[in-house]
Amino acid sequence: MRMRNVNNGKMAEATPSASGEEYPWKRLNVSVQDADTLRQEAVEAHHDHLITEIETSEGPLATTLRAVYDGDEIDYFMEKLDGRIKSHDHEIERMCNYHYQGFIDSIRELQQVSGDATKLKGEIQGLNRELQTSCDPLLSAGDELVKCRKVQKNVTQAIESLSLCLPVLEMYGKLQEQMKSKRYYPALKTLEQLEHTYLPRVINHWFSQTMADAIPKLRERIKEASMTELKDFLESIRKHSAKIGEVAMRHAAEQNNMDPTIAKKKVKKRRAPAPPNPFTGEIDYEPPRPPSDGEDAEEELSAQDLVDFSPVYRCLHIYTVLGDKEKFETYYRSQRWKQARLSLQPPSNMHESIDLFKRYFHDIIGFFVVEDHILHTTQGLVTRSHMDELWEKAVEKISATLRSTSARLASDPCRGLEEKQFDHFHLKVDSLGNQTVPNDSQSPEDEEDEEDDEDEQSCKVASLMLEVKKLIVLFCHTLKGYGFSVGRLLELLLEMRDRYSEILSEQWVEVFNDIFAEDNYTPIFCDSPDDYTIITSQFPYRDKDLEQSDYPRQFPFSQFVPSIYVQVKEYINACLKFSADLHLSHTEIDDMIRKSANQLLTKTLGGCLSSLIKKPNLSLLQLIQISINMNYLEKSCEYLEEYISSITGAEKDSVHIARLHGSSMFKDARSDAEQHIYEQLNLKIDEFLDLASYDWTVQESRGQASSYLMDLVAFLQSTFMSFTNLPEKVAKTACMSACQHIASRLMALLQDNDIRQLSMGALQQFNLDVMQCEQFAASEPVPDSNDGTLQMAFTDLRQLLDLFINWDWSVYLADFGKQQARYLRVPRHTAISLLEKLNNADKKKNNLLQSLKKNEREKKKLIDTVLKQLKVLENGTT
């Protein structure tokens, strides 16, 4: 058998040679050496394959590197790898040398191009200078030619403009001559030609705009000159409008027997006369008696008796002949609308007197009576649609005026009082005959008198609102007789009722504040049956045990409870007066009264109670009495509802009846009073906690609770012993609030970002303080508080401290995310923060002492491990 040698290409014999050599098996030894060479070549091929994988692989090299280190030829592999690296470096160097020569050639070519470009630029600049020099004469001649052409064009345009402007100026001069000679009709024709024929030709000239702006003024001058009689007529009806309205309103008052104060004479006991005809003036009156007491025969005149309507008829005829009827109608309507706006403009001080309200309504009624007469005596000058439009605008303006006036009455009820006091001061000075200076300082008696005057003025404002309501009702009836819709004005009365309620509410603010100021905030004592009867008649309170007890008897509430109840009933009666003559059903009146009562209870009384409770000078006993009073006022709301149903006549169980919201308001007030009790207690707790001073780097605890916390517990124990008069629920809530506040402050103290380092000794001292708080919570500081609820306030602190002191991180990490975890109330970020503080303290200790103890290293390693796991959980949750 023969085999081919890979290295030298020779064949090796597998059998002994037939020659006569001394050692016939020598060639066999050569074959063995060839096997080693093949093995070496296989190793080299394997290494080449691994290097190729390293070069070409884009993924992980773990498998390839493992194959390298599993073999025994690591050094040989490194030699092969270095050889391959050198081969690549040589190839990279050869390639760079090859391309570098091309780069140098490109740079040289670019430098040559740059020189050529510079040379070309110089040649172009030379050509440009030569061209500019040769063209200068041509450009100068061109400029002169352009100037000459412009002058020629301007001359031509001036001639054309003068040809267009001269006829316009001549026509305008003709118009001025016609205006001077009062030839208004030819002037109108000339004006039309000037506006539509001549002015458009010269629209580009500045004076055309001036003429165009003057045309409306000229037209207005012509109108004013041709309508002098119409202006006189308009002035006349403007002058007599208020009187016409007064007469019409008086007639309506006599027919409806609603407001005898508007009519100057008493209504006779006879059948009401027929409504007056405002157009013909025919009124079937009984023979008037001779005027007396300032009465005038003019009172019985109608609109056509007070004003001559003939000028408007003549002007209408003239404008109809001239074909300008529409303009005349527009002008008339615009002027009348201006007069309407004047009539609808109320006096600035209308809210001070009922006479100003009457004058305002008389003027409006007079305007619409005249317009109604024109509607029925002319053809198209005033149409029904135009009248309806005027009335709609007037209703909007009247509504806005009455709203603003009632708002001023509600917001500034004492303005008239101040003026009255000022006038009274001057009258007093005149009677003395000496000039004195008012003294700003007043005695308490003077201040009380002023308060009484303010209350009296507020009552006057409420009475004025009632008179205004009657006047509005009569106003609506008057215009309804002329065919106008007054539904929106009647609806406005409901809004005014709300304003009236607001005025009453402001008046009752002083009433409530006086009651609060006069109360002594102690339970009422009755020494005799008469005293007891007075209280029970004022406030519906029944207690069988109290009725059977001996005198003196003690009510659980203070005096302001029956006083508040009585004043709320007075307010309800005052609101009922405004609902009269509004033609409302019993249910509607009942709803209105309840709405006003709710406003008084929730806003007025609620605001007064809120201000009372927020007073800083109230003692704890006063706050407790206020809380007790709220309970009985809350129960009285049922009796107030029965009272409202009894005075309005509405059925008590009707589904449409609104309920009073006083119960919820009194509950809120009671809660507010209780909250102030809790706040005062928490403020005192804060004073103790502000004294806390911890050494957060201490190595061992003192073995007992901190002194400031012992003082705080002693204070709380003595405080809750004095809470025996508090309701059980309030005492429990106060105790729970105190425990929760202490727990939150202690937790905030532990989480303070200013604390950078924390030792286990400090945590143990902090744990002693928390244990002291838990012992206080478990000691039943208030009756029936031993159900474990108070201890729950410190659960978060307890779990956090147990976790660190017991170093129970394995349980915390194992129970992470479970609902039944032992440390469920320990947030991860809180644990991380405290661990970092502990870690900072250990780092500082190690840096100072350079400790190499095994337990210290293990503790440091454990903290780092737990901290890393917590951060992983925190980041994963996020």
C-alpha cells in the first residue's frame, strides 16, 4: 500500500524496501512523522477556522472562545491570531498607501483649477470695467429721456384731470348756490347727479373723498331744513311723554284698583270706566268735579289732547309726493328710537326713591301710547312688526335696568342713610348758628345708634322693593291693555324676588351677628315656669325628662338657638309679602319661600356661623357649645318646613315641594366647629414635636423614650380627661386625629431629606418613642376607644421600624406584591431612602476607622444587596 506525503509530495512505502539497505524499515519511520505533521496541520486548520469565525461572526463569541480554551494549544492559537492580525495590518497599510497617491494627485489638480479660476475672474472684472466705461454716455442719455417722458406724461394727465374735475367743481358750486337760495328739491337732484354721475369720474382725486364725505352732511342739512315741523312735533311728544304715561297709568290703576298711590284722587265706589281711546280722545267720563288740592284738568286729557299730531301727517304727505317715503319712515323711526332710548335710560339715582321709578315708567308708557296712536292713524309709517321690535328692545333694556337697579339696592342699601345723616348734621349746625367740624370719634352709644339706623335703612330698602314690585305689576297691566306682551316683565319679578331676598339676607346678617355677639355660649337656665314657657314657645323643643324635673331647669343649648329660629321665621314672613299679587299658585309660592329660606340658611346663616367659628378668640368650651347648638338647629328644620307649608297653604306631602337644605348646612357647621377643635389640639401637638432633637448617628439608644414625647403624652392624657363634656363621637375623633397627626409628623421626621446619615442606634431610640405612643393609644385615653383603632394610626411606623430593627428583608422581598404581606405598609421608596441613609453612615464610619472586620464587610455587602434588589423592584414597578 502506498500513501502520498502532503508536505514533500513523495510516496512512502508501507512494506519493507526490496533494496539491500542496512535498515529496510527506515521509510516506515518517515510515515509516522507524516502523521504528526497531519495532526499539526489539522490543528492549524482548526485554529484558522476559529479565527475566521471570530472575524466574520456578528453574534456572541462564547462558543468560539470556549472551543479555544478547551484545547491545549492556547499559546499556538495566540501566535496564529497575532500572525493574522499582522497580516491584516499589512494589508490595511498597503491599501492606504495605494489610495494616498490618488488623494495627492487630486489635491494637485484642484490647486491647478483654483489658479485657473482666479485668472478667469480677473479677466471678467477687466471686461466689466471696459463695458461700464463704454456704456456711461448711453445711460446718461437714457436717464434724460426718461425724465422728459415723465414730464410729458404728467402734463397729459393734468389736462385730462382738469377736463374731468371742472364739471364736478361746477356742479358742486351749483349745489351750493341752490342750498343758499333754499331750493332744496333742485339741490337734491343736483346732489344725486354729483354723487352718482360726476364723482365716480374723479374718484382718484383727493377732493372727491372730501366731497363724498360732505354729501351725507348736505343731505342731512336738506332733511333738517325740510323737517322743522317734524322736529317740533318730536320735541313736543318728548316733552309730554311722561304726562301721557302718567294719565294712562292712572286709568289702568282705576280700572284694576291695584295701586291707589299712583292716582292723586281716591277711587270712587262706582263701576270702572271704559279704557280711554288714545287716538280719538273720546273718553266716557263722568263730569269731573272742580279741581282741588292741586288737581288739574290736564290729568283727564288723552295723548291726542296733549300733543298735536298734524305736523307728522303733513311731513309724511310731502315725503310721499317726493318719492322719499322710506327715508322719511327711516328717519322718523330712528328719531323715535333715540327718544325711546332716552326714555329707557333710567336716572342715575333711581334706586333712592319710588318717585323716580314712577317717572321712569311714565316716560316709557307715554312713548308706546304715542306710537300706538301713530300706528292706527297712518299707513305704514309705524307697522306692527316695527312696534313689536321696539317693544322687544325696550323689554330687554327695562329688564336690564331693573336688574341693575335691584342689584344696587341689594349692594348699596345704606347710601341714602349716609346722605340723610350728612344732611342731619348740617341742619344741626344751622340750628346752632356755629360752624363746627364733625368729630370722627364716636361714643359706643353713637355707634349703636348708627347700627340701628343701618337696620332701619335696610328695612326701608326692602319696603321700597315691595313698592317697586307693585309699580311693575301696574306697568304691565297698563301696556297689556294696549296689546303689548308683558310676560317677560312678569318673569322679571321672580328675579327681583331673588334680589329682595338678598336684601333681606344682608339685613339678617346683622341680626345673626348680633345674636352671636350677645350669646354667652352656656346652656340656658330657667328659674321659673314663665321662663321655660318663653323658651319652648320660641323654639320647638320637647323633653319629657326636662319637663318633669324641678326648677331651675337647664336646656342643652344656648340662647342663640331659639333666637336664630325666631329670626328665620321672621325672614320667611318677609319673603311671603313679595309673593302677593303675583298670581302664583300655592305650590309656586311655597317653592319660592323655600328657595329663599335655603338661601338664608346656606349662605347667610352658614356664612355667619363660619365666621363665628373661625374667630381666633373662641375657647374650646365655646366651640363645644356651638357644636351642640348645631345639633338642635339641624333638628328644627323639620318644624320650619311645617311652618312654611302652613303659611303658604301648600300640601305638606306634595312631590313638587322642595326641601330645606338647612340640615346639611348645620352638619357642615358642626363639622367645622369640630375641625377647629382638632386643629387647636394639633397645633399644641406641633409645639411639642418641634422640640424633638435626635442624634441620628448615635450608636446605642438611651433605653427610654425621649423627654419631649413623654411631655406630649402627659399633655394628651390631661387634655382628654377634660373632654368629658364632649360628645362621644367628637372625643373619639379628636383622639384619633391627634394620634394620626403624631404618626404623620414622626414619619415625616424620619423621612426628612436633610438627614443624610442614620444609625441603627438612632432607629432603636426612635422605636422607643413610637412604642410610647402606642402605649398611649392602647391606654383608652377616651371612653370606648379600646378597639384597636387608635393603634392603627401607628401601623406604618411600626412595620417600618420592625423591618429595619429585625432586619427582616428576606420576608419583605418574598412577600412583595402580596395582599397579605407582613410589611404591606412599608413603601419601597421609604425603605430605599432609609437604607441609603444607613449606608451613608457605614461609609463614613469605614472611611474614618478603616475597619476590616468581617461582620462589617458582610453588613455592608448585605445592605448593598438589599438596596440593589429594592431599586430593581422600584424600577420594574415604574
